[in-house]
Amino acid sequence: MNRLVLSARLVERGNIRFTPAGVPALDLRLLHESELSEDGQLRRISMEIKALAIGTVTQSVGALDLSACAVFAGFLAQARNGRGMLFHITSLS
């Protein structure tokens, strides 16, 4: 199963663009910060992740203010350039 749910802050949002099929797409950068336990040790996590919203979810993501926190859900896929991963957002809460 390829499912990711991430609490994050919106730190960068591109302009809405359209796929060749006319579907809206929005490139984003999200920042996640938390403290988790790993093998009994507290670990501080801070990471940025590239994300992409396609279709109707672009309206919800586009309405968020920069620095707004939300819970983003979706899946991971290879980035368009073949280097690294891209978080495809399918829902927002």
C-alpha cells in the first residue's frame, strides 16, 4: 500500500497550471516538524517535501494561506525528472 498522511505547513506554492488534458495542477513545498520516539530515544524531525495537487483538490490547497498547517493525504511517486520522490496530494483536512 502506498498511502501517506502528513501534518505539515505550506511553505511554498506555485501558480496553478494545467496539464495537457486541461486538469489543474499545483506544485507545493511542505514543511513537517515533530518529535517522535525511535528505539526509545526522542528524535526531532524537520523535513521539507515537494508535493503536487492535481484536479479538484487544487481548490482546497490553493485557498490555504502560506504558513497554514493542515493534514495532507495522498501517495508517493517518482518525481517528473526521475530524481527523488513527489508527494501527490489527494485530500486535505
